[in-house]
Amino acid sequence: MLHSLRAFIAAHRDDMSAFLAELIALDTENPPGRSYETCLDQIARKLEELGLASEVLPVPGGDADPNHPRYWLRSRWGGSGPSLYFHGHVDVVPANGENQFEPRITEDTVFGRGSTDMKGGLVSMIYAMKALEETGAALDGGIELRIVPDEETGGRLGSRALSDAGLLFDKEALGMLTAEPTGGIVWHASRGAITGNVVLEGRKSHVGLQYRGINAFEKAIPVLNALRELKADVETRETDFPLEPEEARHSILLMGGEVTGGANFNVVPDYFVFSVDRRINPEEDFEEEKRRLVSTVEAAGARFEIHQEAHPASVSADHPVAQALSRSVEEVSGSRPSLELCPGILEIRFYAERGVPALAYGPGLLTVAHGPSEFVKRKDLESCALVYAMAAQSLLS
Ligand SMILES: [Zn+2]
């Protein structure tokens, strides 16, 4: 089986890169969430060309911004019975370099925004489905492809809305694989996040009349001190999940990533806002950590406006889905991958919260994913397609 799948994928090397280039050129920047329908329609046309049926549908409640409506795509291939979900996102982070929506293909690399995060992964998943069909794989079940918007902004009008509407997956879901760039390893766990802004208000006044004002910036001092104490405590905790280097295992509280406030050097600032990003290890209790963070900020006299909440997620390394994925990576690459905690958050959480084992494995490197010269190696697109096909074959037969 490995041999014929490999031959099919090798024969489609150029098609895969060309299709990826087409997708990169369709600018799906998020925010604001551009061209979702256009890009998903393009994917649907490709699926049709490959003989795979699909539907592009509006996300429930996804028309809140009429200029940027949210759409998603679903496709199924295989027989009846339990399904393995291939899950990916169509949005990309905003451009931060030159010509990022002008893809470039060289002998061994595809360059462009989204090449690794994660239009490249989508291409690998689609060609995995096609490879299984072409090589006559008979599966006791099916592969469900899910391509969603809004992953890069927390999934509220993507996976969150679809899961709440019961559309993301059904009760026959056997497991889920997502194609985030994992650089050859498998992520079987992800951190949670509570992200928000600490808001302090004051009263504006000219410097000469500063006694009439209330300084919002100075009001932040007790809040910062309290948060620094909390941070010191948070950082004593370490996850037991494998993660390299060792410093990366500590729980996280980042403050001041974004800061705004004040109008001018000679005016008492009437507002001061700074961000707090709390990243929670899988062993920590989400609700308890949220309560602690909010009460620390409030007790020091400020307001905390939360704009992202994501629960941590994990699946045991011994779970059959994790084992099947690891074995497939080993068969394709020759070595067993390590299973690690993802340093960021992953959409595996939407599946894990309803008991569906979910893991990430995909082409490319996290370190180039949101950067100015994003790229993916063409051999990684091919080997990931092969891994997805092998994993599906092993789980569904
Ligand atoms: Zn991604």
C-alpha cells in the first residue's frame, strides 16, 4: 500500500505545488477575513476535478460583518461508518513582508503567505484523500474534510460556531488530524489561553492643571505589581508533557504585549490599556486560573476585558489514533516522531472538549509560519500527504 500511495503522490508533485500556489494567491488575510468564499470555491473546484464532492456553506452567524462573510467547506470520501476528520483552516495572518500573496515555486520550496500555515497542509490532506481513492483503498468508514475560517483569530466565527451548531463533526467521529506545521513531530496536546486587556480610566487635564486630572497610567502601578506576583507564582509550574527546551515547560503570563494610552506628553492620560496573555498548561484548571487572573486585576482597581478563551486539550500518547499517526510517520520517514505539547493553542480543543481524540501533524515549520518569508518544502507536502493516507488506511480498516 505504501508503495502505490507513494507512487501516486510522487506523480502529482507538480500538481500539488501548483495548487498550493493558486491558494496562496487568493488573499485570505484574517483579520479582517477576506476572500473566504472565493478561496473555498477554488478548493471545491479542485476537489471536483479530482472527483471528490464537496460543499461550501455559510458559517451560522458568520454574516455579522457583511463585507467579510464567513464560509466553510466540507467533503466526505469513503464508505459509511465511523469517520476520521481531516481539519484545516483557510485563513492566514496578515501580510508582514513583500509580495506574500505572489507565490514562488522553486525546485524544492514553495514560498508565500499561508504556504506552511496552512494551505500547504490542506493540499496534503486533499491529495491524501485522492491517493487513497486512486490506489483502490477499501476503508470501513470515511474521511471527512473540514476547512474552516477564522482559526487565526480564535475560531469564534469558525470552529466555535460550527461546533456549537453541531456541524463540525458527528458522533461517529473516530479522531481528528489537523495540518498545522509541526516540523516533523506530533502535537498531542495544546495549551489553553485567556487573553484580554487590562483597562484603566482617569481624567484628562493639561500638565499645568494636572491637579484636576486623574492619571490612568499611575493607576496601573498596583495592577502591574499584583500581576508580577501572580506571574512569579504561575512560572513555578511546569507541565509534565514533553516540550523542548525545558524552559518552555513553565506556565505563562505575558503582560504588555500591546500597550495604548495617553494623548500627549503634556496631558494627564485619561486611559491606559495593556494586554495580558495567560497560557495555561494542560494540567492546570482553566476556570480556577481564569478566576485568579480576573480577581487579581479587579482587586488592584482595574477592569479586565477578555477577548479570547481557549481550553487546554490533550490526548494520551497511547491512544490508538496517536499510535496510528506515529506509526504512519515512522513508516514514511523512517523514524518514530516525538509527541509533544504545542507551545501555542490548537483547534484540537474543539474536538477534545467533546471527547474526540485530536492531534496535529503537518508540513513546514512553526518558526516560519507567521513570518515575512513563509515557505514550505515540497518534499514535506508529499510526505505529509503520505502520512495522512497511511494513518487513515490504518485507522479505517
Ligand atoms: Zn495555523
